[in-house]
Amino acid sequence: MKTAQQWFDEYAVSHQNKTNKAIHYICVPAIFFSVIGLLFSIPTTFLENTIGLYNPFLENWATMVTVLILFFYLRLGFWYFINMFLVTALSIVGNYWLSGVGNLALISLAIFVIAWIGQFYGHKVEGKKPSFIKDLQFLLIGPLWVLKKLGR
């Protein structure tokens, strides 16, 4: 498996243009948040049906899928795991709050589509294809790359 730095170096090749980077700083977190929202909006009632309890933070597809994804970040390094755990937890809480405001699935879908339009525009400006076309794992590297860049 590649090291985190190898992933970042390869990701950076198609993210040199200032406009594309600025778009990514907004759109990558928006896409991550919206995917969590889309997953969160899928109904689950396993615990409620089996033992009569329901916890919206534990029993949802967003939590179940991100637990699996967090293993990817753990393999890259403990601090990457911690950072993405916090981002994921904030995204789940934020989407829980958003679900009380309106239709979470529609709001998340709108954010998802608008953010991807921004991403593809940024890559048009950059003149290079998005990294995930080469390897889908770059979809998981993008949020970590943004965190690393914004953390400087």
C-alpha cells in the first residue's frame, strides 16, 4: 500500500492551479458532507425492530459505511485516522441537525450535484483529469488532502 505522502504527491499533480485548489477546498468537503447526508437519509430500524431501541447516531448507513472507510485512514496513519474520524463525526452530527430542517436526501443531493459541477469546472481550468479517474481511492484521499492543506 502507498504511504500517505505518496498519495498526496500523486494527488497534487492534478491540483496545481490556484482556482482549482480553491474550488477543491470548498467542494471536496461539501461532497464528503453530502455523501454522509445521502447515507444518513437511508432508513434503518434494525435495532429498533430487534431490541426496541433506536439511536440515530449509531444506527444509520453513514456510520456503518464510515466505520469501514476509517480503516483506510488508519492504514495511512493514526493521526490521519483521528482527523477523519473527527470530520466524519462532525458530518454525521451536522447531517442529523440538517435532517430536522428539511428533506435531508434532497438537500444532500443538491449539495452533491453542485459540488461535483464545481469540481469538474476546477479540473477544466486545471487542464487535467480528476485523480479518481485513475484510482477510486483518490475519492478518500481528497478530503484528507484538503485537511492537510488547510491545516498549514
